[in-house]
Amino acid sequence: MKKIEAIIRPEKLPIVKAALEESGYPGMTITEVRGHGVQKGIKQQWRGREFIVEFLPKVKLEVVVSSDEDVDRILGLIKDNAATGEIGDGKVFIIDISDAMRVRTGERGASVI
Ligand SMILES: Nc1ncnc2c1ncn2[C@@H]1O[C@H](COP(=O)(O)OP(=O)(O)OP(=O)(O)O)[C@@H](O)[C@H]1O
Ligand SMILES: [Mg+2]
């Protein structure tokens, strides 16, 4: 099992969510986060003065899947639906998951996904 942890633009969440659900990935976790990448935030102007917004709002989308093929499909869906081509489109991290449990039944392993 793998976890896909994608940091994306908040406005792209609805289309990414729809693409995941349509492709057979109904389970996901969403967190509103703030962060920055290599540009370390952005410069903004306010009343003629320049200041840096250090941490920009992003959405963290977590999806746990059973196979490497699922990882590849979801990376494709995220690229197709969340990319604008501009800086700040986000980043995706892939994490190994050792086990899982459905709380209602106590079942374990990849079948709970
Ligand atoms: N190395 C990192 N570790 C943890 N989170 C990161 C890392 N890099 C980026 N992020 C998260 O991803 C969000 C989006 O990053 P961003 O898309 O700006 O990455 P980037 O590497 O600067 O690429 P780009 O040049 O396209 O902007 C950040 O706001 C931050 O939350
Ligand atoms: Mg950046």
C-alpha cells in the first residue's frame, strides 16, 4: 500500500476530487495547509509598500491505494487536473504504508481500501 500526499492549489480541489471519484478512488482526506516551495512565498504590494507573504494557502490531499499502478494513475489525474504551468502548482509525495484497518469491522490490509 502507498499513500499519495499531494499539496495542491485550493481552487483545484473540486476538479481533482471529481476526477478521483470518477476513476474509482472514493476515499480521501483533505487538510487546509499553508506552505511554500523553492520561491519561499511571494512578493505583494499593499498601499505602495512591498511585503512577502511567506506561507501560501494550499490543500493537502491524502489518498491511500493498494498498488503501484494506482499510484501512477492518481499522479496522472493530479497532473492533468491540478497543473496550471505556473509556479506554485504543488508537489506530491509518495509514502509506504505498512498496514490499515477498517474500524467498523476490524479487517486489516489492502482490502480495507
Ligand atoms: N520540500 C518540501 N517539503 C514539504 N512541503 C513542500 C516542499 N516543497 C513544496 N512543499 C509544499 O508544496 C506547496 C507547493 O509548492 P510549490 O508548488 O511552490 O513547489 P516548488 O518546488 O516551489 O515548485 P514551483 O517552482 O513549481 O513553484 C508548498 O506551499 C508547500 O506546502
Ligand atoms: Mg514554488
